[in-house]
Amino acid sequence: MEYVEGGSLGDLIAGKNLTINDVLDIMIQICEGVREAHLQNIFHRDLKPSNILITRKWLVKIADFGLAKLREGTALTVEGTRMGTIQYMSPEQIRGNDFDERSDIFSLGVIFYELMTRQLPFPGKTFEGISFAILSQQPEPLKKFIPDVSDGLQSIVEQALAKAIEKRYQNIDSLLIGLEREKEDPLRTKTIPPPITKNKWRESISRLWRKTIPYRKYFVIAGIILTIIGFIADILGILGSFKPTVISISTVPKDVKVVLNGKFIGKTPIPDTSIQAGKVSLKFSKAGYVSIDTTIAVEKGINWMLMFTLKKATVPPSDFDSLKISSEPPRSANLIEQISKKKLDKTQPNSPQIIVEPPMFGKLNVLVKPFGSIYINRERRKQGTDVLYTESLPAGIYRLLVLHPEYGRWEEEINIKPNASLNLASTVVG
């Protein structure tokens, strides 16, 4: 095998500026080499730039006759080898029909077009797409790439790439005559368009995208499923926004009259009752017990379980009607002061003396970490703290609630005993 110092025609097309005269000189040498093979009744069948070598002295060598065929039909190739490269195959080769030297002329027409324009006349990304273009489409005219190209050069390309074999150049000599006539034109020193520099990143992305073709249907299915899930989540979110705020009320003792926002709603225990979120006023009263008048803030969409403890009255209920007493510590503490200011009628020796025992208090210590809001009987006492919260409360049963914006809630019933401290610590973890 002969060693040729230089490069292939493909390298020349990709990396060097050529004049029209250069292209014609190269094509004439290629055609002369192919003519010698045809004179020996050998058809190349795989003419393409990578099989054509250019020496440093600008001489052309035609290589790779592995697919060549004798006129009588003997194939000089290995059985099972694909007969040709699709971009340079003639229509009769694609169809599997008989072929002769005119098939090589079609391949030479493709090479000539590529040398002139740096583009393939029948581009495509798949075997089927390129085959369809070769069999049924016409290449772009040379004037699109070289505006002042001669009609003679355009005529050579059209006749060499004729799809009907009988309309093509019938032999290499006819093609050579046309090329040599054009070379005699003194204006053939004009440089043809330079090679198109491909964007490597774009090519890489394009190759990766082509590899995803078998899996794209799964991408579409996954997108549809995610869209449905998002739609359902939106519906559930909308429905959740309409979730009512519900409260249930229990008291110690039972059968306490309850007035909600100025309206009597029954006696305790009060089952689940829908209310409007926001501030809610509550009044509790029962004969023989201290009434409670308080206001709490309820949040939207939460079920509130309220527990209140009423203390027994130590004076007749009629004497308490004029007093506004609630379960809040400051109001309970003022009870002694209000009673002590009540004047007793000393002129009636038989009048009963009013004796009020001071309420018994206990102490509540709550430590919440990292932070939270503290509610006692659903009334907010402290918000956003991570220090010890301390409060003195009348002895009794209370409902302690700790809310955290991220970790949820902790609720517990506590018992405040007289003259005792209840120490609680809540460490919220995710």
C-alpha cells in the first residue's frame, strides 16, 4: 500500500479556503483517476472526500477500492459490506438497481457540490431522511452560496446530480470537458465561501438530544403525571382554604350557660360548632359559680377544644351580679379588692356578714425551645419566646397549648395546685 504524505479531501474541505480554480483543478484530477478505473471496467461505488487523498504537491490519489465492481459483475469487496456511503450514493444504488460508471459520476457531483459550497447537497440526520432527499429532492442552487457563480458551473452540478440515470453525464469524458471549459475562464480565481465553523457545544447538546429520542415518550408521560399531581394539589389547597373553624367547649362543672358573641348557644358540654375565625367573645355563667367573661382569638381552619373551670362563689349570686369577674388572673386578683370595698350594713345586727376567702394561687413555669406561642385556655399569653415564661394562676384545671409555625402544636391539660409550682419544658424537634 502506498504511503501518501498529505491529507484527505475531507480535511481540505473542512480547513482551507479554496478558489473556484482550485476546486476545478482538484475535480479534474479526480475525474482523470476515475476514468482510468472505468477504462479497466472497474466502478469504485464509494467515492467520497475521505477516500480521496491530496499530497503536499497538490496531487490527487484515489483510495479504498474495497467496494469496487467489475463491469462483468465480480465484486472486489467482502460479502455483507454495505455498498457505499449514503450521503454519496446514487439513486440506483439506494434502490438496489444495476449501476455503471454513471453512479460514480453522481458521487463525483456530490463531491463537486461540497467543494463549492462546503455543504452536502442532500443533508439529513438519518439514513431514511438522506435517502428520501437523494431520491426526491433537488439541492439548493450554487447561487445561494456563491451569488456570482456562472451558469456553466450550475449546469455541471445539475447534470452530474440528475436523478434519472439517462439524463446524467453518460461518461467521465463528458464531465471532464465541462470542467476544463470552466477552468479556462480567467475569473476563476475568486475564493469560495470558507468552511462553516461548527459550534462544539451546540453539536454536543444536539448529540445528547438525539440520544434521548427513544425515551422522550417517558418524559411526556412523566410530565403529564406531574401536571395532574399539581392540579390535584391545587384543588386540595383550595378546598382546604374553605375548611371551617370549629370549637368545642367543656367546663368544670358541667351545665354552664355559654354565650358566644352575644348569642346563647346552650349549656356545656358544647359539641363541635362552626364559627368565623377571628376574635370571639365568650361568657360563662352558672348559679353558685363565678361568671367568666373573656375574649379569645381563633385561627382559620383549626379545631379548637376549649376548657374552662368556674370557681364556686362564696357569696349569694345576687351580690355577684354587679361584679364583672373573669377567669383572667388580673381580674381574679381584683376580686378581693372589690369585695373589701363593699360596705356592710352595720345597723342590722342580724344581717349576714360577707366573708370572701382569697383565691388560692399556684405558679406555672413553661420553657419552650426553640420558640413558640403559649396559650392558656386558648388565650394567647406569650409569642415567639425561648425563655422561661412564668405566670401565677388560680388553682384549677387549665388547657395549655404551645404552637410552633414549623413544627406544629403541643397541647396538654394541666392542674395548678394551691401554693405549688408546675414546671414544664417543651423542646420542639423536626
